[in-house]
Amino acid sequence: MDKKVDIIKDTDGKSIVVINDLRFKGRRSVDWNIVENCLKEYIGQCAEITETSDAVYIGADFPDEFAHSKDTKELRGANMYAKANSSGIIKEMIEIATNKTFAENYAQKHNTDAKFGWYRYDTHFAIPVYDDAGELVRYNVFKARILVRHAKDGKLYLYDILRTKKETSKPLEQ
């Protein structure tokens, strides 16, 4: 496969980012410091959400929050493995995000960085599953929530990817 990712639509018309090349393999543990370092390549970049035309910037706080947040620490098994691998498709996950919702900022510690509140969006991605011989069997689909802060400068900044969870619907076949 030439491309590391594809964006496809499922039978319901939902966009899914398909990862063709895994960054992190194995399910026992993830070195989140390595994930954090990989995410630093995105700092300063911007992606546009197709559905809303919102420009979402990636600030310097995102890699640490993604890798070390309470949400990340609670992940186990396939969901942990999937979140780690989603670190290679951040911009694509932003681009296909849907279902924008808003919440006021109530935390004193975010009075500057989220002065105008928080936005959440849904996103979906799929990772390959291989058999013992290393042959591709299927893709497991995961859903996640993108958390975006609306900062004092008026811009939207990616803050974290939350609630990474395997979908229970039928996986994508090879």
C-alpha cells in the first residue's frame, strides 16, 4: 500500500479514516512519551473541519494532553492501542469531524486558554487487524471525541482526543 491513510465512507455515509500503516504495534503497553514526541510534529499546523469549515490549530499543549490526560490513563487493551495509533492521523480525524457541540468553560485553570468555551466533535477511524501469519484480516472501527478549546485569541485549538472506543458494529472487511 502506498498511502498510510485513506478516508472512506461506510454504508451509512459516515466518514472513516483508515490507517494502513501502524505506528505502534502490540497491545501490552504503550510508551506514551514516544507518542507525545510523535505528536510534536503537528504543532503549529492547522486542519479544517469539512462539515463546519472551522479551522482548528494544533498548539504546543496538545501532545502532552493527548499522551498523559486522565482519559488516556484510563484506556486499556484495543482502545489504548487504537488511540496511540491515531496519533498518526490527527489532521484527517479533524477534517472528517461531525456533530459539533458547545460547552461553557467552568474551570478556573482554563480561563485564558479556553476563554470562549469548548467544542466537541465526533470522529471515526479504523486500524488493521492481522492474523498470526501477518495477513490482513479486517479493520476494526473506533469512534472518538475531539475536544477543541476556543481561546482568548479567538482561534480554535485541538486540546485532546477523548473516549476512544471500539465500535461494536460490523468491522470493515479487507
